[in-house]
Amino acid sequence: MKEDLKKKIDEIENCISDIGWDLEDVQKELDNINNLIEQSEKGSIKDIDNFKRELKREGLYSEKLDDFIEEYMIYYNN
């Protein structure tokens, strides 16, 4: 009986240890995903009107480009 209880305790401790390693792996994966989100947000344009204003200021704006931006925003920028 005593040996069975010790064996059961060892099994539970091993399970707890495994769960701890799994949680650590999951946390690392969540950190990686958060980093990817942050990186993608850094390169995104948040204010389209300001973007268009800057294009005009730099002499790069055209109606064709405006049409492209509008289409892009509709279909690709969720």
C-alpha cells in the first residue's frame, strides 16, 4: 500500500513537471506570436488620409494610385 502511494505520488509529480514544460513551450509560442504582431503593426499604415497627404506633398500622388489604395484597403486590409 505504501509503495503504491509513493508510486502514485511520483507519477503525479512527473505529470506536473510535464505540464510545466508544456506551459513554458506555450508561453514561448505566445511570445513569438505577439512579436510577429508587433512587427507587422510597425510597418502598417494607420492613417490613410495622412498617407495620401504625404504622397501629395512628395509629388507621388495620382488618381490611379488613389484608386489602387482604395481597392487595397477594401480587399487586403482586414
